[in-house]
Amino acid sequence: MREAILHFIWQGQKFPAKELRTTLGLPISVQDTGRPNTLSGPDFLNAHIRIDKQQWVGHVELHVKASDWYVHQHQRDAAYENVILHVVWEADTVVTRKDGSNIPTLGLNEYIREEEMTKFRHLFFNKKQHSLLCEGDIGKIAATILSPWIDKLFQRRIAQKVECIQEWLLESGQDWEQVFFMALLKSYGLNINAASFLSLGKALNYSIIRKNAHNAFLLESMFFGMTGLLGADKISDPYYLQLKLAYKYLQTKYKLRDESVFKPEFFSLRPYNFPTLRLSQIANLYHRNPALFMAVVKATSLKSLRTLLQTNASTYWDTHYVFGKPTACNPKSISRQFTDLIILNAVLPIREAYHQNKGSSDLNFLTFVAQEMSAERNKIVRLFHANGVKATNAYQTQSLLELYHQYCLKNKCLHCAAGRHLLYGK
């Protein structure tokens, strides 16, 4: 049994015709199941329920077992004090509030027969690794159902990134250049080194970047030094030793503190994504345009954004991927695909955050740019494609990523338009 099934049963009131009763035998009449809560706290908010002769307005909490209330420590959380009904599959214990009063409990296993569960099992119980709960069905849903949901998912993905940017703004004292520097670093780190690169962005004040932007070598020395990439003693490479010497000077001059910066990883990365190359590319990007934030905010097309973000690693990296190990000459510029990822993950969200702070929205431009980009290529997009949902641009693939991470992985089928359609038929 999974709670997702209980959510479906409660929200759709999939009960037999006979009267429901609490575990103490009191009759239950549900006028309003409440609003599903996607945040922390009770599962359904502001329900209207009549228990015996008393009308109640409050929240509903769902669990597989009643004892899960104590497992999850709800008795210590004030957010659950206004729970008026505890809906469970198995009422294995009595649940009380802080004041000792009983919380009315509905045990569903007394009302739902085994055959009534059959139509749910394909959806909830047949999930394979790296598959979708609605595998084999989602591709059959009409575009009139999926398209509006894709639009909402894109907007929610942008909204989550904007919320994160707003938090960084508060931490930085409303320094937009600093925040964009952080967002850019995090995006350059991709999944493996996002935390490391972000920790560098938080530890390094952008005013120092601005003061040294005339020299890409100095920026490299700071980035490599603060991330711990200049800590080896056995490397005799001249460029490495020059960087190390420059970092010691800058560390003293600006009182740089690198204790909070995580060292980036090389393991499992393709050479073109090695942190050495990515940090050098960022250094050269800011060397070319120290006022990058305002430039991307003022850009009016995808083409102009791509031009602004185009950058190469320093010439040393033409023949290296790591320090002290020469390779065949191959200039390390960022690809179109990588540039578009940076635009999606850093540029578009910060533009929207900036416009929101000005009392407007940049969503139309964001939508246009994402729709103009080619569809992303990753295992999640391929998974949906294999199940009949084919994305043709980055707007759609960003929506599918949001769907997978925020709904599919969390089994939130009842909060998904596709899931509700498959379950309710509407």
C-alpha cells in the first residue's frame, strides 16, 4: 500500500455507498475533501466534514498506518494541531493531540475491497527502475490535456529557480552581479560540480572579480586556488606554478578565505566537462565582459545571448585537460548545446527575477527563447520519448524535467494533470 493510492481514494471519494464511520463508530459526512497540499504540513487543507452531529473545518492527514503519525513526529508539530480527520489504511493505534483529545480516524481497509484496488495497481505498483508509473499510458493522452500542463510545468520550473535567486539576493545585499556570478558558476558545474562551483560563487565577492577582470590569468588563479586545484606539491608545470604564486598574492591582498569552498570532482566526467576547463572558460568570459549581468538582461534575442556567452578556455588548455599532462592541440570553446544549458539554467531565471523586482515579467521572452532552442538530449527526455511523449524544443524538455523530478520521482500522480486524467478520466 502506498499513500498515493490513499490520496486518490480520499480526493475522489472512491468509497462504497454505505455510511462511513470513525474507528469509534461515529458517522462521517464529507462535504469538501479539502485542497491537496504540495508543501509541508497536512495532506489536505481546509476540509469540511461532519462527524456525528458536529460540523468541522480543518485539515486531513493520510497515512498507511495510524501509528505513522508518531513515526513522523506530527504530535510535536503545531501545523498538525488543526487536523480534523486522520485517514489511514490500517488503524493500528489511537492518535491524540497535544491536549490528549482523540483525532477522529477513518480506517479505509474496512471499506475498500481487494477487487476495487485492481485498477490502481497497474499505475502504482508496476513501476520499474528508470520507468514511469504511467508507462504505456501517458503517450496516449491528447495534446489538449498535456499542452496546458507543459505550460504550467515550464512556469513552475522558472518560478523555483527565481525563488532561489531571490534568496541569494537577500544574502548578497541585492547585488545582481554577485547573484548572476553564482548562478552562472552553478550552471557551469552541471550536476556533478554544481555545489562546488556555487560554493566558490558564495565565497568570492564579485567586486574582486570586477577589479581583476582585465587579466584572465588572475581570475583563473583565484578560481583554481579557492577550489583547491592548486594544492598539489609535485606538479612542476610552469603554468601551474605561476598560477599558484599569483593565488598566494591575491589571497593575501584580498584576504580570500577558501575554507567553505568544496573541491570539484573529475571522476565520471567527460574531459570537456573537467572543472579545470570550465573554470578557465568562466574566467575568460568575465575577462571579456565584466558587466555580463546587464548585458544578458538587455539582450533581445537568443542569438545575442549566445554571442554574449561564447567563450574559450585559456591557450594553456588547448593542449591540456589537467595540469602537467600535455595532449594534442584542441582549443576548448563551449559548445552550442552547453551555451543553451547556461541560458536555460542561469540567464532566463535571473532575467525573470530581475523583471519581477521591477514589477513586471519576462516570461514571454523566456518562452520564446526556450521554444527556439533545440530539444535537450538526456536520459529523462529519452524516457518520455520512449513512452510516446516527444519533445521538439527546450521549452518542452524543461517541462518534462520538471515533471519527472517534482512529480514522477515523488509519486505525486494525483497532483499531475496526466496522472489525474488517467485515474479520473478527465
